[in-house]
Amino acid sequence: MDQQRVNLDGFAVENPELGLTAMRSPRDPDPGLVAKDGRVVELDGVPEAEFDSIDTYIARHGLDLAVADEVMSLTDVAFARLLVDPAVPRAEIIRLSAGATPAKLARVLALLRPPELGLAMTKLRARRTPSNQAHVTNRLDDPLLLAADAATAAAFGFREIETTVPVLADAPSNAVACLIGAAFGADGVLIQCSVEEALELELGMRGLTSYAETISLYGTEQVFTDGDDTPWSKAFLTSAYASRGMKMRVSSGAGAEVLMAGARGQSMLYLEARCVALARAIGAQGVQNGGIDGASVAAAVPSGLRELMSENVMVMMRNLESCSGNDALMSESDMRRTSRTLPIVLAGSDFAFSGFGSIQRYDNMFGPSNFNAEDIDDFLAMQRDWGIDGGLRTVAPARIGELAARPPRPAAPCTPTWAWPTSATSTWISPWTRPGPRTWGRPTPSPSCPRPTPSASAG
């Protein structure tokens, strides 16, 4: 039994002092909100004079005081029942949640059992239909392989593709490769290149990427300042991305504060409630959470997976798009990996994965995802077995082969300029033919771009 994969995982006993507790900690504050003349003067038991930067930003920008008294007067059980009552519409939950403090939402979600979390997620999803995000990377930063893999991922139904680099200088070529490749697999696929923030922003400004999600939020001020950040700097960066038309979500998730020794003895769910409230306050479109890089930390404590799903539901309650984790391997056990992902897929999150490894595990430069290319057929069978939409589609083998073998070749421009090869083995471009390997000889005009007549040519 000791050789079973599940026994290779790390497990921890609850230790509130270290922040190793999932749903409730003795140091979590009681919910509370006091406002005077339209100004929050006390938030979850903390008076305004003692606000840290996170409290201040949430109090000034993250709460709808018009409904605050109504929602804060509800008992935790009464609010929890609204989440699972089919007769209560999504809009009502969104309206009430806008005035709830972080401690209030954490308390309410801690009451829900796993099937109830599924009911709430099904009702609260922001997108019309569930979707999925892919990781497309490789160890060599090979742009042709990236383009082929991006085309294949798009054909399978991934609506977002995230890439990264082993070598920072390769970021622009990786972004372009995924952008072009995905366009061959399906229309409208969004691209992200996850790298150092200044370069990532420049890629977005230049139109080489179309969404961003690597702006990280944390639940304690200590961890924020350790990274030379504040809520205001994150809000400014979020606005910079959004101002150029990029889709903008932030990243957070259980375990980050524990890993950085800044949990203050509070539960993972409460600290994440602060992050989600802050995400709403700074104007992000969505949140990537559910553990992310800290998923294995959350999974190590009792009720850890339940806490990860609660984070996702909390995002939806704030009327944000949930990109629901599953992008980091949280166990070597196939059964535990499936138990982590299946409830999210059954309920139908906005994005079931923050990064399904659509490439082989060894080629994933983010590190292995919870599901990878080796698991795509299993995932498709799981969708079929349950009759659900997990965001992916079966693709005929011939189509996959076609996409992988076909190099990206945009249509040649209609111009009388000739481009002859420099050697007999060159790949060359003619204005009247699609680019490709050719032998010497005169090109054949393309019907869509006829060869100009002698009178129209420049001689």
C-alpha cells in the first residue's frame, strides 16, 4: 500500500497558527459592517483607523452600501439557502453579494456541502456555456511546434490559449506562433503569454496577445508589500491592460499566503474572500483561483478541495468570470486528480481549467497541469458519460493530422513584386501562389490573385 501513488502525496494536519486550515480558523473575524454618511468606518470588526491597504481599498471601492444592511442582516444559513434555492435567480444573489463583506461570504460558503456548491456554481456561472483554457508550450520554444499545438488545441474547443517561455527573449515569437496557429484551428481564440509583467504588457499593447491573468492578488498586506505591490498598483496595471481592449482577470488562490509565511493564522477561504472582494473593487473581469500554484497546499489539509471549489463560487457571487484552477498537478493519484476536477466540470464553471495541458506533460513549461494531453481522451469520455459540456469537442484524427502538418501560411498579397529564391532549396514566396517549398521555374498564378497584365505591370 505504501507504493500507491496517493501515498506519495503530502498531507498535513490542521494548524491555524500557520494558516494550514481550509474553511474556518479561530482567527477569522466575525462578519460586520458599519457605515456612516456613505463611508465605511468598520469592516469585519476592524475600525477604519486600523485598516490595512486591502481593507481600505475594499471599503472605498468594493462594497455596494445600498444593499449592505440588507445582506449583512441575513443569517449565514438564510444566505446559504438562497444559493441553492432554484427559485432564487442569479441576479438576486449577485445583488446581495455586492454588499457582503469578505468575512460574510466566507462564513456562508463554509456552510455549503459539496453537492450544494455544485448547485450554486451551476446557477451562478457568468458565461452562457462552460469553456476551457489550454496551456501550449514546449521546452525548445519552437514556434512551428507551438503553432501546430495551438491549432490543435483550438480545434478541440479551447477558447483561450496560454503560453510561456523557458527563455524570456522568446516571448514575442511564442505569442505570435500561438496567435497564428490558433487562428487555423478555430475563430476567436484568445491568446496570453505569461512572462515578466512589463514585457507581457508590451505584448498586449502591440496586439500580440488578447488577454492577461497574471496580475496576482494576496489576502494579507505583508505578502503584497513583499512583492513591492499595493492594491493601487494592481488596479493601475489592470486598467492599463483593459484600456487596450484586452480581457483582464487577476490571479489569487488558497495557499499563496501560507507559502509566503504571511497567512496571519487565518483560513485559506477567508484570505481568498479578501482577494475576490479586491478583484471586484479594482475592476477586473474575472479571477483565476482555485489554488493555482498553491493547490497542493490546500489539498494537503482536510476539506481542501471543498475550499478550492468554494473560491470559484465566491468569484461568481461577485459577478466575475471564474477561471477555476485545475492548472497545477495537485496529486500523483489519478483518482485524487479526478476528484479535484470532476465536480467543477459537472457543475459547469466558466472555465473548468485555468490551463488544461493540451501538450504532453514533459513539454508543459508551467509544470504539469491536473489534466494533460495524455488525459484528453479520458476527459472527452467523461463528458460523454455524464452528458455534459466540459468545453471540449472530439476532433477527427485526420483533422488533427492536417492541422499539425500544415504550416501557417497567410494569403500572399496581390502585388506585382517577384520574390525569387536564393538557392534551389529555398522556401520562397510568389505574389500569385501560396508560400511553400518550390523548385525553380515560373510561378503559377492563383485564381484569387490573378497575375497582372503586361500593360499593368511595371515592366
